[in-house]
Amino acid sequence: AVMRAAADHLTPCIMELSGCDAVVVDASADLDLAARSIAFGLTFNGGATCIGPRRVLIPKDLQSDLISRLRDQIKDAAMPLHPVAVDGFIKTVSRSLSEGANLSIGTFDPEAVRTDCCTGALVLSEVDSSMATASADVFGPVLSIMPVEDLDQAVSIVNDCPYGLAASVFGRASEIQTIANQLRVGHVSLNDIIVPTADPRVTFGGHRRSGFGVTRGREGLLAMTRPRVISRRRGPLRMHLRPRREGDTEMLTKAAKWMSP
């Protein structure tokens, strides 16, 4: 609606929209650090943040270990949901559970959520990319654990999602930079979550349904400018003003061939 209104006046826009952000956990990761970071991101502001973690892509053999560590980190406390987000939260979680996801952490009572506009943090496991929570911009504390065969599969899942706002990668620095370089999102945090994006020096923006353009940082400042270009002709030669002559076509053809690689 904002973009449509701006279009009537040809007003340039930078659109920072929602996300379904992923956390990629490499086999080399410190699982305690990953669990603490994910728990922080999941419950930060009651889960009502566009860059909160929504999906964790992790090797199958590490899934149970991470869930166990998350249980130690996530407090069993109700958090308020924005009234506008309640219906979408209930619908998306209910659909994933009906599609075969397991509720590994938390208690889900749709009627209580609707009545109280509150929920505890929920962690779903055995989620695949076809399930609702794997590609929805839920504005609440729900996390999907998605076991993967390898990191190539994890990268494909991140890049195939309709949203591309931010992501986090956990693991040894020498291992995870390559993963980060392949993720088609606006921002990637290495061994951290959410907090680096609060630095005003960090350029921030999204891809696909997560918007376009950037804010903050050097690129964000440039995005708020309008370039004005002034060109100056030096010297008297202005080939474009002289009359065309025989042989010009042949000369230009030879010049193009000579300059071509």
C-alpha cells in the first residue's frame, strides 16, 4: 500500500519487508553458542521481529542434541502476540503440525492463544520445506528445525524460500564463510544472531518478498541521494557532428573487430 501510494507521485522507495530467516548450523559449530543465540533470537521482543530465527537447518545427526540444548535455554513463559498476528500464527503452526511436524518444545493450545493473545516459545522438529512454517513470515515465537543431508541442501532451502531478509551461520570461521557467500539474503551473521544488524555501520536490506534497496551504512546513505552528472567535452574533436563520409562503415567495422576480445 505504501509503495502504491508512492508510485502515484513517482517517489523512490526502499522497501524493508518481512522475513522467514534461517540459521544454518555447520557440523563444526559450537552447539551451546548456537542454542543460546537461537533462544535469544526466538524470544527477543516476543518473537515479533522480522529478522528473528524461523528455521534451523542442521545435519540430521545433530538435531536431537540441539533440541536438548534449546530446552535448557528457552524459558517456559507466555509472551504476548500482536492481535494482528494471532490468526496467522495459529493457522501456520496448526498446518505444520497436521503436515507431520513434531512439537518438541512448548505447548500449543490454539483456543488459549486466540483468547489470551499469548504463547510460549514453540520449537517444531522434523520440518521439511513443504510445510507451512518453513516459508511463512510468522510474527511470533515459533521455530522450525529442518534436518538436512548436507550443507548444499541447506543453501538450496534458504535460497528457494520466497523471503530473503537475513540469515545466520554457525561453525568454524574457515568453514562457514563459503556457506555465507552462497546465501541469497540481504545480511548474513556469522556465529551470532540479530545483534550485528543493529550496528548503524551495517548496511541492511532484503531480497525477493523481503523487499529491495538498503538502509544504513555507506550504501544506505547513498540510497538516499540523487546523483547529478555533469560531463565536459575536452578538446575540439567532435566526430559526431561532422557529415558522414564513404568508408566510415568499413572503418568502424574494422575498429570494432580490432577492439573485440
